[in-house]
Amino acid sequence: MVTAYGGLPGGVALSHLCVYDWPAADGLRGGTPHLHLACSEAYVVTGGRGAVQTLTASGYEVTPLAPGTVAWFTPGTVHRLIDEGGLRITVLMQNGGLPEAGDAVLTLPPEYLADPRAYAAATTIPADAPEEEQARIARARRDLALEGYHALREAPEGLAAFHRAAAALVRPRIDAWRARWRRGALAAAEATGEQLDRLARGDAGHLADAVVRSEQPSQHGRFGMCGRLDVYPQG
């Protein structure tokens, strides 16, 4: 029997995001450009205004964001959130657990991507550091990622090389990601398949096992890649 995943429906991850209003060298305010390697991401805009800049093999786009907008993109999309005034978003991530386990690579300059230790040193925010130091590191890594991002914008033919470097950087984590995926999103999908099989046999027994759950954020105001995050437990 398949055991249903104990997290949010479908094994998704959820967080609430207040996008950084820190100005960057190009005069825009916002977060750190990056991509995800195995997870799609969706934004449900709940307040303020802004935009998301995206860069894919198909080109560069800007999607306006306002309350009520739902925008999403698939793995491989380089994205940068722009805050034009109090931008607040509920973020839904595919494959809950994978984003938290490193399924994101920032657009740092190539020399950082080629050296895992240099990449970690430039991107890790110590959880026990004072808030002011965490903010300093978060802003410094945002600005460093913007250097690589603007280089990709100016020479998009370099995007394929960035994809390869990102894949090489995360390759040692794949086995751990696969285990999280099996416990999470795959288990949720398999549980649905089993329920459909039971219903097809006229067996409604699983309906007697219905439960109700609720969660409060496990962390408030964590320094994320794009802004301050309220996050929920995963699975």
C-alpha cells in the first residue's frame, strides 16, 4: 500500500515572500537571479507591484506582477524579481524538499560555478550570524549574481554553458534529491493512483481515513534569494 505524503497537496512547497527593496547597480530593486534545475515555480501575487525578468533559450522577457497575477515557469528559467513597491508573493514550488536541498543555482560569474567551495563561500548565509550580517551576505551574493546575470543578458549564447556548469555543480546532490522526491512528490502521485484503483473496484475505504491538518510558518523573515521568507515545514 502506498503511504500518502504528509506534506502539502501534491508534495508542493509553500512560502510567503516579501521581495527585497535593495537597489542594485542598474537602479532596480529586487532579488537574486537564479534558476532551478528540477522544479517548476509559481508566483501568486498578494500585494504591491513589480515584475519578474526571465531568461531562457527562447530569449529575455519581463512579466509584470500585480495583485491577483499568477505566473509560473519551468526548470532552466533564469529569473530575477523586481520590486516596484511592496511586492509580496506566495510562492509554490514543485517537488517540496528539493528547492530547500539546493535545487537552485545563482548566476554567479563562471569562476565561482567551476569551484564548489568558492560557490558555497559566496552564497551561504550562516544561520547563527547576526541579522545585520545575514543581510549583508544576502545583498552581496545578490550583487555578485547580478554580475553573471548581466553577462548572460549581454551574451545569451553563454546560457548553455551556464546550464552545464549549474548541472555539474549540483551533480553530487542528485541521489539525495531522488530520495526526497520519492518520499514527497512521487509518493503523493502514487497515493492518488492507488486511490483511483480502489475507487475503480468500488472500494471507498480510504475515505474513512480522512484527516485535517494546519500549519504555521516554521520560520519568519528568513533571508532568501529573492527576499525575506516565511517558510513552512516540508513533509
